[in-house]
Amino acid sequence: MNSHKQLQFLGLMENPACQDDVFCRPTDPMFNPKLVVTGFATEGQVLESLRRYIQRRLYVVKSLCYLYADIQNLSEVRVDIIELVLEGMKTFPTALGIQMAATACLYNLTKGSLSNKIHPNWLRKIVECTLVSMENFPNQLQLQKNALLTLCSDRMLQDVSFNRYHCAELVMNSLMIFDDPAMNRMSVAICSILAARISTVETSNLGAKTDYMNRLLDIVKTKKDQGDVDIMMKFTLSALWNLTDESPKTCGVFLKLGGLELFLSVLNVRIF
């Protein structure tokens, strides 16, 4: 490095040389704080890779995978990272690898109390990109799970402005496709909240879809037969309540599919 003192940038993405102390440790006598390095050895190198190579699909997906490992236990909000992740998602909306890694990163960037510290405008952008990803890859279990983990937040669902009806549709579609207990629990929780936040017309349109109603009633029946009064059962009942409230159209579908008889049988079960 002594022979290249004017060097300002060094691209070492996917090159193990990026791990050398001269590029990673400020205490190294050869370390140059003015030298910009891309690579995978430090968070700074990974973020610089995302900035520099945002148009290169392979580099973006690799950078996001490295980033995911670096942000497992954040204690502070990192809007700078959120911005880079969203840029990658917008640049490659149909690249599965990028969307998979990006949705996982978004969850780590917003989970727990972090979302309470993020401005609603950024949360809105996160939700919008997450919904696009869900829509583009409806059959990808892990991606859908990543998205549900991000969306399943009171802060996201209640304090942020976005297309709640579209979100409810995508979440219900996920509930229809997958039979994963953790995913289904998040799906009904999200739907129970969204159903109370959309218009009566939207509620009717959503609840009147026979497949959706059948799926929710099937969950209630299964839980009743198992004698399992858990949080999923309660969220499902809440979702059905909100969907049928002031909606004759939805109530008609509910009655046609045997919802009244099912609920009467639920009331007769001793554990309830």
C-alpha cells in the first residue's frame, strides 16, 4: 500500500484480501482511513458494496446475505441500511435471491422495539416493498414468512399509511397456500387487525370471498375439535368478527358455509 498512497478506492468484493488487517483494523499501521474498500469483512465494506454495485444483481444478493449476518442484534435504528436494502429491492423486484435476503434484513432492521423508533415514512416504504415482494413470489415459503414477520407489528399495521386492503389480500393468500403453524398464526393476527382498519366496502369484498371464509372457519373448527384455545384461535375469531361486522354480504357467506352452526358448537364446548 505504500506504493499506492493516492489510491482512493479498492474493490475487493468476494476477494479474501478484504479481510486483511490493513483494510479492517484502524489500529493497523498501514490502515488508510481515506481508502474506500468494498468487501465482506466489515459492515462498512458490505454497505459500500451495496452502494457501488446496486446495478449488479449477483453482488447485491451477496452483499445482502453478508449484511443479514451483520445485523442480527441491532440495538439502534439504522435508516442508512434500510435505505440501501430498499434500493436493492426496488432495483431487482423479480430477483428471488435479492428479495429473499432483503426481506430477512428488513425484519432484523424493524423487529422488536426498533420499529417504534423509525419514522412512519420509512415504515411505509418498508411495507410497500414487502408487499411487492409478497405479490411477486406468492409460493416462496421463506420469503412469505420473512414478510409476515415484518408486517406482524402493531406499529406497522396501525400507525403507518399504506394499502391495507391489498395487504390483507396478500396475507390471506399466504394463509391459503401454506400450512405452517407460525405463518398461519401471524396471518390471522394481521388479518384481525387489518379487518378493523379497512372500509366497510373493503371488508365486505374481502370477507365475501368463499375461499377466505372457508379457510378461517376451518381453523376455528380444527381448534375446536382439538380443544385448543390458543392465540391463533382468538385472532381467527377476531378476524371473523371484524369481517362480518356491518357487512350483510360477508354474513351471507358466513351463514352459507355453516359458520353459525360452527360457532354454536364452539359455545357448547366446555373449555370455552
